Amino acid sequence: MTGHRFRSDEIDTSKPHSARMYDYFLGGKTHYEVDTEAARQVEAVWPDVKPWTRANRSFMHRATHWLATEAGIRQFLDIGTGIPTEPNLHQIAQKAAPDARVLYADNDPIVLAYAQALLFSSAEGRTAYMHADITDPRAILAADELHATLDLSKPVALSLNAVLHFISNEQKPHDIVRQLIEPLAPGSYLVLSHGALDPRNEVSDAVTRLYRASGIHVQGRTHEEILSFFDGLELIEPGVVMPHRWRPGSEEARTSAEALDLWIFAGVARKP
């Protein structure tokens, strides 16, 4: 799975972690009291956070299924995986295409611990996990785990779900995305979701303060800033929209999506 050997003392339970807070918002059980307290503070000022999180997760499911069934993608690179929450990306992909190959990457030791236990592959495909940091794309692209799992001469779906809003402008997130896409074969795809600036400034400001006070940098961006991550790529309809409005699965889901504003944007685009 990975050359990084997990140690329990690598998990810092003295302060909240974004992946464990996300797990709390999804109704999972892989978090600590410090994460619960921080998450409840966020929810107190931003009641939409749980629907926001569920909408983002559902987008990942629909986009992965579309890529496997409609676009014919058989390779997936998911960076910023987060704590496994079933169904995971590989389960969606391999249900549609049993021979799909999936590589997960994250830099949180608790994600590594649970990935070792939960990320099992179909017999026909392959699922692997690597301990890696999105802010070092060159290391990801050079990693033995990547080249043992994926063939970059063939199309790959690069999945960056709800991760880039934890990257500061100083860390040049747009450059990171370009570096990750550059070596991928034509016909590859970028799947991306990103927290947006809520037009209620007091909500955005309060959420930002709470995360940063916990030692977690978070940075919402405008629709235009998020759209620019897809520069040079061919956007798939309906473009970069709120995730619950990206190809909802039913007319009922479409109607309810139109009635709800959740300030996160998502899209899928093809590398020409």
C-alpha cells in the first residue's frame, strides 16, 4: 500500500483536524472530542455546513460514476482523500468498472491508518494509498506508488474534492493544479470542488475565523477564482456549479437543488 509505516503517536489529538471535522459533518465516527467541539462551533454560525458536506460527497459519487460509465475512465487519482466514508471513490468506480485502478493520497496519519484497513480493491482492479501532500505535486507525480498503480500514458481522472480551500494563495493552488494536470494524457479529466465565499459576509468571516483559530487555514474563493482552476480544459456540462446542481440524479433532486444555495462550486473538465 505505502512505504510509510503508521504510528499512533503521529495523530495529534490536541487540536482539530479538517479531515476529522469533515467526518463529523458527514455523521462518521472517526474523530475526537476536540474535532467535535470545533465542528459544533462552525455549525453554530453556519447551519448549512452538514448539507454542504453531503452535497459535496454526493457530487463526488455522481462525477465518479459518470467518468466510469460515460467517459470510459479506468484510472483515478484522488488527492486529499480524507477519512474513508463508504461508499468510497474506488467502490463507486469499481462497481461501474471492476477493472478500475484507484490511487488515494492524503497527508493525515489518521487517514493512512484507516486507509490501510478499509480501502480494498475489486479482484479485477487495484486500489492503493500513498501518504503525500498536495502542496508537493512533484513528489506525488514521482512516487513509486503512483507509477505502480497508474499508467500516465493513458487517461486519468484527477479528483481534488474540497481540498484546495485549505491551500493559501501564497502556496499557489492554481500552479499546483497545473503541475498535476500537465503530465496527464489527453482525455484525462479534472474533478474539482471548492468552498466559495458566502455572500453573507458575516458567515464567511465567522467560519474563517473559527478554522484559523483552530490552526486550520481555510480560504473561500469566488466563482471566477474557482472557474480558473479549469483553464485550458474542456468543461463538461453544466460547467462549474454548486455541486448539488451538477447532473442531479432525478427530477426531484433537480427541483430541490434549485431551491437550495450551498456556497461551494464543483465541476468536471476534460484535458484536450
